[in-house]
Amino acid sequence: MELEYDLLVVSAADAGDDDPLFQAGTAAFEAGDTAAQAAALKSHATAVLGYVSDRFSVSSRGAACRPTQVGDATIGEREGVPYADLLLDWTCPERADEHVVRSGLFPDGEGYVKGTKTIVTYEIDGRSGSAALDAANPSFSTAQAWYERFGEFFLLGAEHLLTGIDHILFLLALIAGSRRLREIVLAATSFTLAHSVTFMLAALGLVEVPGAIVEPIIALSIAVVAGWHLWGIWRRGEHATDLETAGRGHFSLDRAGWIRLGVVFCFGLVHGLGFAGALGIDEAWSWTLLWSLLVFNIGIEVVQLTIIAVIFPLLFVLRRRAPKAGLWATGAVSAGVSIMGLIWFVQRISGS
């Protein structure tokens, strides 16, 4: 099990009324001392194991399996944040071909975090798969159908995009700056291909880029893509949405369109790293995990395409019937998005 260290310390200390764990664990966290962090968990192993085993369980045929900690907790790192690595061995009363896994780790009621997701990848008695658990779906059976497991990851992907305001703003910047249907189609496709590649590579542990680099670039990408449209308005005025001479074909672009497409693709590579970091999976290659990640990505894409299908036609009609109003509307959206992107960029660079 990989659990965020500082969250585990405060939750376990609170649940077990273990103030020394809170004091020692918090001091080690603030000092960035991994040896002291591991020592704090070792000294209070009973409280830590009690918290985890009370909220994460495995059962077989209705009977609870008994967890035993194997070795001492170690400290790892994800996106610059320390994580406690615990190895637990569950002993079940009898052998069975179905197990039920339930998680209630870090619930909203504790008041420390909201909307915790627990990602479980399992291989038990010949059955393997992945599942996403939260307050609405706290448990799963290893005997569940494949479409039930993948349905959870589809919803997780859709929810991630809908709740990720930075990715929503990037998409709005793409829509506002697209002059024709061909541009938004190609831009969305380019963005999808780019972030799908890096998302899969990062989530499978094949590529690793620190969050301290990824997150500021994501914020900067929002400002740049939105600012691109503002630059066009400032430079060309009412002709900002006109196409320059382009090649033949329904999907041909002018020079500005191709440059913008290349910029979107490059930023899409970075956004894929952000998606993977948010999901929090960093495991070696496995087909089970690969399919789960693909379905998570499909959930992201469906929401993305839905947003485009709803907003772009409205914008297209506005531009046709009232060109000036359409230009002002897209300019206002781009200005707001660009400002937010710059604010986030400064905040993420400064660490505030």
C-alpha cells in the first residue's frame, strides 16, 4: 500500500489518539527527513496498522481476512510528496475464488481531504484486474465482470476532466481560438494523441517528470494558447478569424493553423503527464493496468468531445450572425483564461 505520508500521520494519530505520532511524524515531514519519517512510523506501527486495517479490508466468503504487516514501513516519493509504503499480508480463513476488497481510507468525515480515490490493482488466486474505490463505491469483488471494473475507470476519467478546472480552461482556449471546424477537430485530435502517449508512458512508470516541472508548464500552456487568440485579435482586428491561403482539402490549414497545431501537440504531451500524476499510478507494465488506463483516458476524451460539441456550434453561429459580438466573446474568454493561466503559473513556480 502507498499512502501519502503526512495524511497518514495526522489521520492515524487522530484515530488512535496518539499525539506522539503526530508530533514526531509532523516534525519529520516538515524537516524533509525520510529516515525520521520511517522511524516515526516504525515507533507507532500499532497505531498506523490499526488505522489502515480498520479502513481497508479484504474478506473471503463473508469472513474477514486478517492483515499482518511484513517488515517496517518505508518512505517513497510521488510528485515530490513523501509516501508511506506498507507491505501487508492478509490471511483468509479458507481458500476461495472470490474476494471482496473495501476501502474507507481518509474519508471526508476526517476533515483533512475530500473525495479520496483508492486505486487497487490486484492479482489474487488467478484473478487479476484494477478497480477505483471512493465513498460512493467503497468496495468491489474480484469476481465482478470486466465491464464493471472498466466502467469505474471510465467514470473516473470523466470526473477527472470535469473537476480539473485547468484542463477545462485549456479546452476553452482551444475552442475560442479555433476559426473553423477543421481547426478544432485537428486541435482536439492532436491534443488527444499527445496526452494519450505521455499519459500511458507516465502512468506505467516508463517516463517520469517531476510535478514541479509539469504543473507550471500546464499553467503556462493555458496562458499561451489563450494569448495566441488575443494576439491574433490585436494584430488583425476583425480579420482575426480569416484564413490565410491554405492548401487543398477539407482538413488543410494555413501557416498560422499549422503552427498552432504544433504548439497544442507539444502542450498535450505535458498535459498527459499531468493526467497521470493526478491518477497517482506509477507501476511497471501490465496488460490489466494498461486496459484500465485506456478506459480512464476514454472517459477523458468523451467529456472533452462533449464540451466541444456543445460550445463550438454555438460559437460558430454567433460568429456567423454577429461577427463583432463573436470576436468580443472569444476575446473576453481568452483574456480571462490567459490571466488565470498566468496566475497559476506564478503560484506553481513560487510554490504558493
